[in-house]
Amino acid sequence: MDIGSSDFDRSATLDDESCTYDTSRVYEIEFFDVGADPVTRQVKILIQVKGEEGRGVPGLSPADFVISENGRKLGTEANLSIDPGWTPNVIPTVLLLDISSSVEGLIPQIKEAAISLVNEKNQGQKFAIYAFDKETELIQGLTEDVDLLTDAINSIRELGLFDSTNLFGGITDVSGSWQDELSVDNIVDGSLIVFTDGFHNADPGLTVQDAIDAMVGTNGRLKKIYVAALNSPDLDRPPLQQLTFDTEGFFEAADITELKDVLLRIQAEIVDLFNSIYLVSYTSPITTPEPRTEEILLKIVGNSNLDGNARVSSTFNSEGFGD
């Protein structure tokens, strides 16, 4: 009787707990938005699919999703699809580089790693580059122009660095660089990548919680934070891990030669998470124009996660459908 089971049978009337699932599929679904167009009777549902460890699950097809409307599973006539190029989308990615005196002599390798990162830019992705020691400096605002980003990274100073690390202040300073939006009409899905080898030792009035609070967007959601840490005697891991609790995005390079790989791993996670956002679309069978609240249930076929976070239950108003 479960539309998400691998052996759903529309004629079943008794729940005997015999439904089967694919144990290799343990997915969570996060619901963002639903929209309906009365002219075309198209219903669109914006979701994100993650695996057990919170990593994005890209590459799902329309056949992986199943929807019921008002308690009845939709058939092939609903033309369920994942809209390609569905809506304007941007992936703002802010790179915040620690250039305090502890990394003096390592700046050329840091630049090389940062350039490798922007060269892996995904379609729709814009990078901004900031550097910080005792103060935060904008090196390059958000742009898709890789040549411009490369020139900006190469311009970062290598000498005259200060023995002061305003880590929490730097995060606070760049926190307003973008605002996330996750709707059927527009998607902005940003991330902050912080590189550091030390700890906050500047403004004693700032705490890691202040930095986290600053990263809460206008939509009330915490923006994604990743840390590329460089192992050193001064590296203070607990607050960095606290910053990345929501993304599990704390990555540590054993030495400067590993920084490039760490940044590219973070980039791969950012892209996978973006590509795990799906706009699932279908044609509603409703053809009566009177205003009415319709109920939607969306699941992933065979998903062995049976908790509430494995489904989307929502509604839309069908006013004007069938006119």
C-alpha cells in the first residue's frame, strides 16, 4: 500500500507490512517549495535529496520519484518529470583566505590551490575572493569570470602580513555577500569556504557563535560553511568543527601540498549538493476550477528510510484548474 515501496500494488487494501525496499537507498528529502500553474495544471515541487551522511544525491531520474495526489498515486498520464533548466539558478561561493603571518612563505601555494578551485567552477557558479588577517579585504566580488578571479588571487599580497587572525570577524564581514533563495521561481544556493591554519586571536568580544549567527540568512536558514584547515600547532579545531556542524564540512590538510585536494573535495560536495536539488513537475488530474486544497505526497521509489524526513507532504490550491 506504500507508494514508495518497490512492490506497490494499487489494488492492495490491507497493510500486512510486506512492502519491500532497496536497502542501498537510504535517502532524506528536504522540502523547499511548491507551486501550481492553473493554465497548464502543472504542479512543481522543489526538494533536495541527501544520503545518510548528509551528502547530496545527484543523478536521480523521474522514474525515481512517485507522487500521489489526494491519496491516489499518479499514473503515466501525469507526465512526471524533472525540469531541466527549470528556473534561474546561481551558486555563490565565497572563498575567505587566512593570510596572517603564520602562513608567510606559503602564500604562493595557497594561491595555486585557490586557482585550482576556481578552475573547477560549475555552470552557474560565481566566486568571490576575500583575504583576512587583522582585517578583511575584498579581493574580487562575485563573478563567473575565471580569468578575473585568477588575476585577483594572484594579486594577494605575500609580504607584510600581520600576526593577528580575525577569523570570526572575517566570517561576519562576508556573511552578507549573498542571500540564499530556494523557490520554484528562483534558486540561489551559496556556500562559504574558509581557509585557516590558526585560531581567532583578534577581537576578544567575538565568538564562534557570533560568526554562526551572522551566517543565518534572511530566510532563517544557516548558510553552508566549509573549512579547509591547514594542520599547524596553532590550529584550533573545535570552533572550526562547530562552524561546519551543519555541513560536516571540516576538512584538514596535513601540509600545504594537500590544500589543493582539500579545496577540490569541498568543491565536489558543493556541486553535488546543488545537483541534488530537484524541481519535480507533473500534470495534475484536477479539472474543476473551484478553489480547493489538494494534498500531495512525494516519495522516492524503494527508499528504505521510512521516517518522516523521507517524504514530502504538502498542499496546493487548484483554483482555476480546467478553466
